[in-house]
Amino acid sequence: MFSTPSKVSSLIRPLNTLRLARNQSTLVLVEHNNEKLNPVTLNAITAARALGGEVNCLVAGTSCGGVAKEVSSVEGISKVLVAEDAAFEGFMPEKLTPLLLASQDQFKFTHIIAGASAFSRGPPSQSCSTVRCFSYL
């Protein structure tokens, strides 16, 4: 008599896991020098793909169109968000943090990831208390 509910719950658990994976999305903060992608970003993209769901990248800089094109050719990338403005010169955390928060606010990412480097310690750490979904990889 009690075996039926346990069979039903054993079927529902895997279905709920699939639903979560389908709805999650990850934003990867791309590290670059406005000309070339930093290899640490590829490590972060690999980790984001392992999480499942959509993998999106945020490229911010002064003339980063080439970097955005390079990132878009990486396997598994769903979307590349590009922000080109003179304000992003020097990749100052004070300028990048509002951009990161605005991206999170608009797209509601479940994860925000960046490679472990000095660059990724700035904007993410300033926005971490607000977003509460950041990982260093």
C-alpha cells in the first residue's frame, strides 16, 4: 500500500532536476585586453558548461568587438553581451560593477562565473553581496 507513493516520488525527483537544469543560466565575465581573450576565461566557460543550462558571456571594454567575435566562436555559448564604452578603459571595478549588476537584473542569471585572476576579483566581489550567485574558478 505504501509502495505507490515512493514509486511516484522516485519518478518526480528526476523530472524536477531536469526542469531546474533547463531553466538555469550562467553569465561568464570575460577577461581580455581589448584585443585578445585571456585563456582563464576558457576555463570559466568550461566550468559553466559543466553546470548545465545556457552559458552567456559578458564582454566589456573600449574596442572589444574582436574579443566578442572570438568568444562567440567558443562551443556552447548561447549569447554574448557586449558593452563598448570609453568608461570601461582600464577595466575599473567602479565602472564594471554597475554593468554586471544591470546584466544580472535584466537576465536573472542563476550563476555568475569568472576565471580566478586579479581582474575577476574587482567587479564580482563588489556585487557579490547584492547578486549572491558568484563563483571564482
